[in-house]
Amino acid sequence: MELRHLRYLVAVAEELHFGRAAIRLNISQPPLSQQIRQLEEELGVRLFQRTKREVRLTEAGKRIVSEAQQVLGRIDHFCKVAAHAGEGEIGHLSVGVPGGISEILIETLRLVAQKYPGIHVELQYLSTGTQIEALREGRIDVGFLNLPVLDSTLVVEKIKSEPISLALPKGHPLTRRPRVPLKAIENEPMILFPRRVTPGLHDLLTGLCRNAGFSLNVVHEVDSIVGGLTLVSAGLGIAFATSGFQRLWPGITFRPLETTAVIEQGIGYRRDAQSPVLDTFLRVVRQLVRKEKGKSSRG
């Protein structure tokens, strides 16, 4: 028995006319009649009562046709699922994200949920350093990373660039400056993340200070920007940040740092990654990045 036999059976059962069923199936009537007889012989049961005037289903035929319709329905569903999976419209995606708020991530998740409800996204809150390891090991599919990231096994695409700001406790003397010279933080108690958390960004920030002739006075180390800003709020030091956090932390004053260096964010994924779902996710991210660049150029 082949799948086409079930389609022939259902067509005849629904039309109750071999001629109309043959037209529907785009075949001639004699081969259709022959296929139905062969199916009856193979099953060992009579499916149709045939007279010159009409074709009727037998009681056994009604039961078998019902089962055939269910099988064909499952086959059709299977084919649709396979097609959607191949086009990246359904599936599971594990996404690494650092602590803090990413507007591009939020908008990406909103659009993916809206356009591709069959994609299930799992968020894992991991530092950039941990994300790199997780990407190498295949524990996450894509990561939102603080740049720079140097790893030959990964493809990294820049998605955002922001000036470096300082997060200062309310009333701190440096809040009186519209822009803070780098040298002004030489002796300030600094809250910083350890290098293992975000190696590239750590090297960028400490390198800026070394080039200015001093080393940072790190008094507290934290694993996330949220932890750092919490300590800033408590008056335990100052921290590097971006101005985008200002609306989320009204108890902290943010001032731009006098430097041409910027903090960059990106997305990273394995160079050998082959996943339609990942392709769909990346396509949404890239569309948002282009949209943001368009806004910036117009502004």
C-alpha cells in the first residue's frame, strides 16, 4: 500500500463517483477503479458498493476511510511542519544575554514572537566571557556580546556603538562637569568587572587609562552592570557605563567621558552554525540594526 492509495480512497469516498474522483485526482477513471479494487484485495475487505446508478461506502469502508483521512491529515501536518522548519519559522533557539537592558534584544524578541510564533527563544543570562565558552561548546546558539571579541571560531557582528559614560553617585563632585576628563578618575574608587567577564572591553578600558598615565583604583569587582550600578547607587564608587541606563537608574548621574573610544555591542555565533531558526533570528536583528542606522543618519 502506498500513500497515493489512501488519497484515491478518500477522493472516491468524498465524491461517491469514480468519474468525478478521477478528474479531481487528475488521472483517468479506469486506472482509478483498478487501484481501488487492488486496495480492497490487499485489505481483504469490500470498501464500496457499486451499481450502475451509484457508489456507496460499506460500513467497513466508512471506518477505513475515516482512518485514512486521519493519516492524510497527519501527513499534511507533517509536511507543513517540515516546510516551516526548513524556512526557520519554527524551532528552539538558546540566546545568551549579558546583565542589563538591551533595546535591540527586546525589540528582536518582540518581532520574533509576533512574526514567528513557532520559534521558542530561551534566554540565558551570561557574561560575555561565559557566552564565548557556551558558543564554542554549543550550549547557546547566539550571544549578545560586549565587544571586542577575538575568537576565530565565532562570527561577530557589531550591532550598536555608544560613547563611554561614567555612572556617578548623586552629589559626586564630578557631576558638576558636563564631560569628565579621563585623568579626573585617576584616584577615584572604581567599580569594575574582572577581565574574565568581558575580556575585550576590560582591556579597552584599562588600556585607555594606562595610555593616560595611570592605573584604575578598583575597589570592588562585579559580574554585571546591574551589580556595578547597584554599588554606585550605594555610594561605594563610580563605574563605566553608557547613558542608555540613565532612565533605568534615576538615583545615578551619568556623565560622558572625554574620549573618542566607544563601548560596542554585537551578536556572535559559531562560524559553522547551520540553523534556519538562527538565520531567521539574525535576519530580524540585522533589520533592526539597519533601521537604527537609518534613524541616526537622518537625525
